[in-house]
Amino acid sequence: MEINGVEIKDTYAEGFGIKVTRILVTALTQELAKVAANEATGYATSVIGCPAEAGIDCFVPAEYTPDGRPGYVIMICHAGKKALDHELMERIGMCILTAPTAAAFNCLESENVLKTGFKLSYFGDGFQEQLDIDGRTVYSIPIMSGDFLVESEFGYKDGVAGGNFFILAKDQITGVKAAQMAVEAISKVEGVITPFPGGMVASGSKVGSNEYAFLPASTNEKMCVTLKDKVDSDIREDADGVFEIVIDGIDEETVKAAMRAGIVAACSVDGVLEISAGNFDGKLGAYIMNLHDLF
């Protein structure tokens, strides 16, 4: 199978289940909303080593937010409810409450909720007030810059993490350009994030290690361009730029839609040779997303 002359390998991405929440972060200006959203989604590329996986989902104009101010939807993901609850407390409490003019609202309707805003309201030390904003229970917490608004409860649901594909290009700069094009296309699909820096994975890994028992993950030597002549490489001879795109989303179909959009965008770049995907022979996750089935 080919798209614009780029070979699409007959392989699959292996995803796994994860708990997902979506938070709308608003502020006085779009710039300040972006600052708060970036802070709240920091150090969150992979749960292999980070306390969560997180990223910015989409921008929301002021006319569509509860407080009439511009905002960004962010997603925070973790394997378990308890850990996700902890991450919301830490990230809303330490990154959004502290950000100038920011506020935080629930952006995922679900029967399953975390009472993050209710618990954070005690920061008001008795001066906090409960409000009704657009049918939402919101706490107003006095702080130096004004009042911090936070919704009482945040919904969460079972989502999908680990959707992915590899871009194999003729050289590094072409691979970077294609990966950036893919991330830009994926950003237009609501309900997904690409949690790695700039949306691009430079250091794709494998489960465990060939040499060290204490490592939960280590370099994927079969996809390292500088090891092509030293190992049983999965990289074609004419490819010297390899990047992975990893996608987390609210459900499998949304992740597949993002994969499809990203692959089409990457294949529009001259010098991209092949699209592949990472999997663990079906041993890690329950979601098998075959590349050919996306189209």
C-alpha cells in the first residue's frame, strides 16, 4: 500500500487502556491561557518515567467557554483513578491556580468524576465561595490577582494510549519536517494529544532491556539510524531520519482518526520513504490498530 508514493507497511500500532480527563483552562488572554496550559501539561511525555501523560488538545474561543474568556483544552492521562486524582490536584493546584488570571473547568461529561475543585477550594481558607456558572458548580477562591475559578468535579473515562506510527525519511531534516506536518494535522482532531516534545518522539523505546534487568524500558536499537550496520535493523538502507508520533485519545476511533490524519500529512512531504508502527507482538495492549485498515 502506498500514499503519494510512500510505502505504508503492513503492520500495526499497539495501544493500551488509560484513564483520561479533559480540562478547559481559560485566562484573560489567549497567551495567558496557553501559559497555564503548558505549565499544567509539563513533564508528562510517557508514564514509563513521568507521573502522567498530558498535552494540549485544542483551542476554544471565548464565545464557547463558561466564563467568556479564551482557553485551551488539555488532557491528562494515567493508568489508574488514584494516580489520575493525584495528578489533577498537583497540576491544577500548582500550575493553573498559580498562573495569572487562569481558571479551570471540566470538559468531559462522565458518570465518573474526581472532586478536584471541591478539595482545592479549601485553599481559600474559609474565604472561598460556591457559585453556579452556566449550570456548573464552581468554587471562587480569592488569590492575590483576583479570584481563581475551578469547577467542583472533573469527569474521567477509559481512553486509549499508545497509538503511534513511525516516519522513515531520507534524512533528519526531512523527518523533522514530516513529523511537524503530522503533528499539525493531528492537532485538528479533537479528543487526542501528542504528549512528547513538539509532538515528536526522538527516543522510541522497547519494553525492558537486553543488558540491564533494572530498566523498565531502553532504546529501540532496531530503529536507531546510527546502529543500522551493527544490529538486525528495521530501518531501510536509504532512510537516515526516523521519528515516532505517539497519540493518546478519548477512544480508539478518535486515536485512529488522528493516526490517519498524521500519516496523510507526513506522506505529503517529499523525501518521506516509509510509514511503519510500533508494537509489542500483542503482549502489551488490547488495541490493535493496523495501518492498512485506517484507509
